[in-house]
Amino acid sequence: MGGLIEDYVFHRDFSKTYPIITHGKGIYLYDKNGKKYMDACSGAVAANLGHGVEEIAEAIAFQAKQAAFVHTMRFETEVLFQLAEKIALLAPDTLNKVYFTSGGSEANESAIKLARQFHKDAGRPEKHIVIGRWQSYHGNTFGSLSAGGDIKRRQTYTPSLINFNHVYSPNCKRCPYQREKEDCDHKQNWSCVRDIESVINEIGPENVSAFIAEPIVGSQLGAVSPPEDYFKEIRKICDYYNIVLIVDEVMTGFGRTGKDFGIQHFGIVPDIITFGKGVSAGYAPLAGMIVHDRIVDSLIENSKGKFVHGYTYSGHPVSVAAGLSVLTIYERDRIVNNVQLAGDYLKQQLFALKYRCPIIYDVRGEGLLLGIELAIDGEKGTPFPENLHASERINSIAMELGAVFYPGSGSINGYLGDHILITPPLNVTTGEIDEMIRVLESSLNIFIEELKEEEAYEITK
Ligand code: PMP
């Protein structure tokens, strides 16, 4: 057998060994040696109700016994209608049709294709280019990777990527356009907004199909919100140039930020919302998009009702049954309410931690999508060198201590800038948050001690 490790799994990283998880309960996962891990990041911001919820497992088993699979080109199921209705009722009034996929990348892929077909069939055949944003993530398939702006994930594939355009995601604390906050008081001068118009005009509005953005940037920036009126400006630009506005809610959707959808913090209605992760709380692969009436109407009128697209597992009955059970629990247990309360508490604890810890530069995010940015110097924000892998190392220490967080890097320029997402299940308790903070603080302190021993960097505050 080839490779370094004697087994048959194509591992995520062949240089690592991973704990083998046998089961989970609530916020905890247990490995085969009996070690317990607090899941302080809901896996990948997906396991939003924690682990081992029997009610969801039963709903999945029931549907699997009834009819595990039907192909949506030939048949539909009751659960499909029920879940689509629940999702549409949470979404803005004019977004009423729900299309299902298995993962978030496929959801964004579908949205990009739908925007293109919408324009082409309505007599705007040149419109095909997507404008995305640097330091935003939309998935790992070629279309979604091309739209996204994660340099480290893109680099290997650059020659094959689609020639989409990008502007910078706003990040006021480290403005990529080097603007000071006072410069931005007059909104018409916002570089992050005006740049979009420059790009549109450069490539020609007749060529631009869609603009895609995360409402609050998750894995790439570590929970960075845009300035308050950013999306209002984006909405105006998209309306003016007839560009489909796709809001990627794969991470932010279904209560994660303290509202049903993250975009509801910003008072606009997008044309397509993509979703994933939280819709099934990780219990089955499920994602999709919610589509504005005007796009659906156009599809019916101009495309004979047919979206030229589809996957074998679109609307998979077992996944959909999982989603239906999860959304029922969110509603019944008033989960969004808990996100607001627990999110406020967690944020307060993170601010208090920043005060005690010399390497936290920023605390940010909404609801339970929270992040800390790390720096050699917590006051000035001097970033750690890239090759130190600071956030990864801190997370490895935390895992030794029995908690897992979501580390990330590249928030400053694609390479520099370390952050850690703290995104527990949405039903987390204050007691669990206290424990989470204790492990995080110990991990940061151990990391600081290691650096001192390595005599690599002087930690100051
Ligand atoms: N968009 C966003 C905002 C995400 O956070 C992710 C996953 N991290 C994706 C898209 C891709 O989703 P998936 O991994 O399910 O394909």
C-alpha cells in the first residue's frame, strides 16, 4: 500500500492523524479512547443543534424506510414540499421558490448558473461574468471557487479557473483600500462600493451576470461585518445595471447570526439566497437556494419552465427529512432567541478575554458567528508571520485540552492575518460558554509560553 499511513482513506491531510469519533452528545464529541471534545465550532459551523439529537435521527430513519431516494426529474415527495414551505416562509416575501442541493458549493454553483440562464433566456446573452470578492469563500467546485476570493484555495487551480472579477470585501479595521474611517463618512466615497462600479464599467455592464457576497464573511475573514449601509449601496448598483444579487448564507443562514438570515441585519432583499450547513444542522448533506419571484417568473416565461441544471441528489428525501426535523426544532425551541442571548454573553466573555490576553487584536461578529483576530501585538495588530501557523497551532493546543475551534488565516491580504472562529451549536448554554472560554484562554497562554521558549517573538501589550 502506498502513502505514509497504512489504511485506505484518502485523508484530508496525509501528514496528520485524526481522532476517531465514536459518538457525540450535545456539544461534546467522544473519540474511541474515551477522550471528550467540546465542539466549540459546530464542526464547520454546521452542527447547529449539537450531536446525538434522537428526534432528528428518527426523522431520518423514518424517511429512509419510507422512500430513501426518488429522482426529482420523475418524482417528488411530501417532505420536499413541507421543507420548501418552511424555508420560503423564513425568507423575504418575494423569495418563494426553494431549490435543493447537497452542499454549499453546489448551491452557489446553481445560483451562478441560474443567474446566467435568467439573463440569456430573457435576451441578454452577453451577461455571464460574476463579480465576487477577495477574502470571501463560496465553495470548492470550479464555479464557486472562481467566484470566491480565497487565494490559498485558488492558487493551485488558477490556470483552470473561470475568468470572474473580484473586488475587496470590506474590512474597516484593516481597510483593503487603505481608507481611514473618517474618509468613509460620505458614502459616495466608499472605495469598497465604488470599486464595484469601476469593475462593472470596465468589463461592461452588458457582460455582468451576478454579484455574490457573504453578508458577514465567515471562514475567510473570521466573522467580519460590512459597514451598515454597504448592502443598500450594492442593491442599488445591482438594480441599476440589472445584475443578480446572490447572497451566500451557507454559513450565516438559519439563525446563526441572531436573525433567520444574515442579510436581515442590512435591510435589503437579494435576488437569490444560497444556504447550507445549518439547514440540516449537519445531520445529512443538504443545501440549496431560495429564488426571487421575478427570476422564477422569467424561467417560466422565457425558458419553458426549465432550469438547465440538476443533481442526482437534489431534494434527496432523507436529507430533506433531516432539514424538516431541524427547522421544526429551531422554531419550537426558539433557537434564534437563544442565539441572541448566548451570542451576547459569548461576545462579552471574548471582550473580557481580549483585555486579559496580549495577542487578541479584535473581537467581532454577530450572534453566534463570532471571531477573534490574533496578532503579535494585540494593540497595534502586527500580524504573526504566515509560517508560524498561529491559529492552527492554537487550535491544536485546544484539541489537546479538549475543545475544537475553527482556525483560519489570510484575513489581511490572503496570506497574513490569523483568526479563530468561535461558533458553538445554537443551543449552547452559558455554562458551556464559560468552559469554552477557559479552554481558549489556556490554549492562548500555552501558545504564548511556547513562543517565549522558542524566543521567536516578543509578546507585548
Ligand atoms: N459558502 C460559504 C459562506 C461557506 O462557509 C461554505 C463552507 N465553508 C461554502 C459556501 C461551501 O459549502 P460546502 O463546503 O458545503 O460545499
